[in-house]
Amino acid sequence: MKFGKVDDPGSIDFTLPPDHPQTKEVLNKEKASSFKNVRIGCAKWNRQDLKNFYPRGTKDELTYYATQFNAIELNASFYRIFPDSQFETWYGKASDDFQFSPKVPRIISHIKRLNDTETLVDDVVANMLPLKEKLGCCFLQMPDNFMPKWVERLEPFFKHWPKEIPLAVELRHTDWHNDEAVAKELNDLLLKYNLSSVIVDSAGRRDLLHMRLTNATAFIRYNGANHPSDYARLDDWLDRIGEWYEQGLKQLYFYVHQNLEEASPLLSAYFIEKFNKKFGTDIVIPKTLPPKK
């Protein structure tokens, strides 16, 4: 994941900003006593990306990956519209307690830019349904140059998206978060349709750490910098998630990226082990080896 990459990660202040006041308000309404759903994983399962993760002789990458993680941020679905038969195949390869978070195809977000997409959305959703209970929270990522002047395109898409399938939304143009009036308009739409607002933690885009939850689901895309600070940043996230948990957080989707993805399983294993100790969960800790030098 090259998005937000910087030449010198050591020069970045990675301190997580304070929560928006709305976060506590939203979570306090839930009064959850325990997590309903926690998903931690990587963005890809390709052997080429996750070098040194798969044991020698591994025949099927997804089958093995699903024994080591309980979720995948399915970026593959961004590049093409897969047929329902492909999702059915993936369903059969994944373990029982596994979830996919498919990314909305780029033809909807980046090519048509949400214009006249109702039929496409219907097709995409129908094709994903074979995932059944393994279909987690999907996410829509708009391109950097999708600006607030096109805000009127959001509500028709949100309204058409089926309420039964959770959706998180990532808007990358900085004005969606830095312009107070724009941020409120976006926030009100997400609240209206009960959609999650993706939080992106990336070295070069600290503006996307809006820390403003719109429901009791936190969808976090963590982009490590292949730098020693990556682990301290994960510790900070554990502290913040702990605060949200006390306030009523029900669901967590935490997907780990790296500029060089081969380190993603290492970071994930570190995060899961500490998460289990902090929250008393028993999420499988991936078996990992240090990167080859």
C-alpha cells in the first residue's frame, strides 16, 4: 500500500488525535458489554505480497491464510467484478469463523464516480451473496480527487445500498474532513444510513484520522511504514480501542497494510497477541517468520 508513503517516517508525529465528541455520544447509545465481532487481517493473501509467510509446499494460499487470520480486506474485488461462482469458491476455502470485507469495484467508485451505478451495485451485491455469513463489512473508497462539490452523488448510492450488508466509507479528499461544514454534511449522511466512516492511519495523510465514529463499528485501515515506529503505533491503537470498548464499541475491523506487504503478518501477529491479552479474546495468532535478509 503506497498511499501516504513518506521518505522519512521518523519525522512524522504519529500521535493519535483526540476523539471527535460524537464518538463517545454514538458509542454510549450502544452500551455494549462485550465485542460482538472483531476482525483483524491483511489486505491480500497473495504469496508474492506476503513473502516468507506461507510454509513450503502450501498448495492453496487462501485456505492457509484463513487458518491464520479471521478476516481479509478483499482488495481484489476493487479491480474487477467477480462472478458469484468465484465468491462461492472463496466461501468454500475459508474456515467457518472467517469474514471477507470486499472493496466496492473501481468501476463504481473511480470510473463512474457513483453516477448511474444502481444496476452495477445490484449485480455486485448479488454476486457477493454466496459468501453468506462470511460476508463482513464492505467498504467504498473514493479517489483522492472526488471532492465535496459532488456530495449530491453520495446519498443516492447510500440509499440504494442494501441495509442488510454493512458498508464503511472512505473519502480521501482532505476537504471532506478539514472543512467543518463539509464534514458535518458527510457525517449526517453516514448517520442517516447507519454507515461506518473508515479511519485511515497513514504516515503521509494524518488528515484522515478524523476519529469520528458514526456507529458502533470501527473500520480502521492501518498503513505501517516499514519502520520501528509501526509497533508503538499499534500500541496506541490498542489503548484507543480500549477506550472505545468501554464506551460501547461493538464491532472492529482492523486491516494491516505495509508499504512492503511482507511485513503485514508480523505486525498483525503482534497486534493480535496484545489484543487477546488486553480484551480476553482468543483470536488465532498467525504463525510468522522474520523477513529474510
